[in-house]
Amino acid sequence: MAARPSPALYARALARALTLAWLSVAGLVQAVLAVVILILSIAFGFAFFFPVTRTVVRRGAERARDRVARWSGMRIPSPYLPPPPPPVPQPDGMYRVGRTLYKTPRVPARIDRQMWMFSDPATWRDVAWRLLDPFVAAAFGVLPLLVIGYGLAVGWLWTPLAAPLGIAVAVATLAVLPWLIRAYTLWTRQILSPADRSLLDRRLRQLVRSRREAIDSQAAELRRIERELHDGAQARLVAVGMTLDAARRAAKTDPAEARALLARAREESAAALGELRRVVRGIHPPVLAERGLGDAVRALALDNPLKAEVTVDLPVRPDAPVESAAYFAIGGVLDTLARDPKVRAAHVDISHRGPRLRLAVTVNGGEDIAEGEFGEIERRLSAFDGVLAVSTAPGGPTMVTMDLPHALSGTVADETSKMPLWKTTLVVLGISLGWLPLFPQGTVPAVMKIIGTEDPGWFLALHLPEPFQWPVIVFMILLGLFLYSMVTVLPLTHERRQPDAVLPHVRDHGGR
């Protein structure tokens, strides 16, 4: 059963509405100054004003992102493109920008920085937010406060007969105020979130880094295989050849020694075969290809010094590269945790949530494990957008969680993306009915009352006594805004509540 809204919820909503009222006034002043400085910067060529404006607007946008994180718990990531790298001189020592050469990097660096500031989409989104936010903050903060104040004062300012209706309007406005504050945070999140270009640029840098790490990991794997073959199987095969040659020479003079040498050669060949099998298992274990990830990890746990219990909940097998990465990641984590003498047992959980594959290894102890010891595992998982997180409680268990967000894409239906029927019904009702109180019964009667039209028409509020007209008009407008904010809030909150990937390699000493 859903918990009842507490009085503290409405107290916080009132305090935040007062904050929005102040921000609407202060933001309007900043917006006017920003427009003036932009006109001076662009139209009249005073370009040196633009960096100052950008800095002021960006600081305000960052404060808005922090405010949204405090009010709603939804963190808005930084959307800005990375600053340009320092200019690189040519072989002759000159710095080129287009067709112009410069002796020092000062001017090229300034040009690159200006191009970076003007070409970043997040800069212009910040400017758009600065210009629009005062009016949005007034709509979601100032207007509800005015309605609440009007509803409480109508009985004393006009007629006592209107007091019950005024109080009802004030209470109804206070009831929807948390939703209005929520709608404001969603508007801020929508306009201040990273643009598609920023996300694409960030994704491109991530792919370049993942590709470089995958190439380095592959090269290191090849060197490991070469080293194991050279130091293991190859050395044993050379020893077998020398033993057989000695047995051939001793066969004529000392048959007993020749038989002993042949037996030794047989042992060396068996050891060389074992070395080759270990190398093959290090490349791709046969049990992984034949039986899948669950049985391969169970076989891996049998050879590990830790007493490991394995739990598997996978409806289908992941693709072969994902299986291989997950297998070696679990093996690396178990080997790393086994170095701690306090660790005796481990629990390995392999599960999924829609297309997301989650690998969790939990042990008692392990707080002495260094964070950097999981770097190679992170690099192996990064090729699949995987991340790793370590959670340690002092004196308690240590959990290493590896998350591959798209490991089962195309094989498992993502059931978490569907909204429940009741949410879908509310969204449809909001879209279908929100226009009715907002425009025909709210905005239009307000305009008619302001211009003094005497014909009430079919507008409900204009047929009521004079003291009741404005409260009903304002209530209708708020009802329409509430319905449309519900249409916006429900899908976004449902989307934000979907399981997110764990943060990359974070050690939390405060427990899970």
C-alpha cells in the first residue's frame, strides 16, 4: 500500500516554490543582461564579452543541475564538450590555423578556445535555459503561491461567502504543488541534459579508448601465450628431443639406461601435452563452448582455492565473445580475492535484468584488496560497455559487481521498459482531457474577464458569482497544468527508475 504524503512533503514544496519565485526574479535580471551582452558580442563585434557571459550562464546552469539533484535525486551529467588540446607545432616550429601561420601558440590557442565555446551545443542550450527559466519558474512557483495566497485572503478581501471556495482552491493548489515542483525539475533536466552531439562525442571517445584497450589486451594475451609456449611446452618438447637422442645413443651400449630415458621422455611429453592444454584453456575453455557460462564457471570454481558457490539465472546463452569476457572476468576476480588469506569462501551470482548481464562475486573479508588490482578486468569488460564496482563494509563482506548493460540485447526481451496499465491510462486521460480545463475553461475566461466581455458564453467560471470567478479560473488553469505535467512526469519517472549500470570501479567503504 502506498505511503501517505507527509506534511513535510508539502512544507518542502512550499519552500521550493518560494525558491523558484526568487529564482524567477533573479533569473529575469540575468536573462536581460545576457541578451544585452550577446547583442554586443555578436552584432557589434565585442567578442571579448562572450566568455564572461558564457561563464556566468554556465555557473547558473551548474547550480540548477545541483538543485535538481537535491530536489529529485536525478543527477544531470555534465553536457559540455572537452576543452581543445594545446596547439601542436609543425616540424618547422610554426603553429598553423587554417592557412595562417603563427610563431607562438597564444593566438591559435585563443582561436581554438573561441571555436570550442561557440560550437558547443551545451553553451547555447544554457543560454536558452537562462532566457526561458524565469518564466517557467514563475509558472511553477510564483503562480501557485499567488493562488494559495488569493484563496486564503478572498474571504477577508471580498466576501465571507467566498471563503470556503477560496480555502478549497488553496488546498487543491497545495496538493498539486509537489507535482508542479517535480515538473519543473523535469523541465530543467530536459533542457540542461547533454545534447545528442555531446553524447555522440563522448561515445566516440569511449569507443576509441575501448578499441585501444582491446588492442593492448589482445597484444598482452598474445605475449602471454607466446611466453607460456616458450617457457613451458616448447622447453619440454626440446627436453623430450634431447632425451630421445640420448636414448638412441645408449640403446647399443646400455639398454636399461635407454629404457629409463624413454620413460623420462614419455613423462616429459605428457607434461608438454598438459602445458598445451592449459594454454588452450587460457584462450577459450572447451567447457565454455560446449556447456555455456554457468557450467564453465562451476568448473572454474572447482579449480579455485576458494570454496565457491555458483548461482546462475540466465534464460539464454550470451554471445560467445560476451561469454568469454564474463568467464575470464569472474576467474580474474576469484584469483584476486583468493590472494587475501582472510577469504575462505565466495558466492558467484550470474543473473540478468532484461538485456543486462550482471556478475556478482561476494566474499567475507577482502577489504585489503587494492583497487588497482581489477584494472585488467575492467579493460576486458570495457569492450562491451561493461563496468565494475567494488563495495566493501569494514569487517563485513566484499562484493565485486560487474555489469554488462547490453550483453543479452536481441536475445532477451526488455520487460522493464513497459509502463504499467494504470500509468498508461493516466497518461492517455491527461492527453485527452488536459486541454479542456487549461484553455476553454481557464485561459480563455481569464482573457475575457480581463478585457471586460459581458457575454459569459459556455464558460463555467463566468456563470458564477463575482467572488468565485477568479478562484475557479485559476483552479481550471492549475488543473490543466497538473494533467499535462502528469503526462510528462509519469513516463520520465518510469524511465528513470529502470536499473542503471553501476558506477565504474567505486570502492564504497560505507557498506552496500
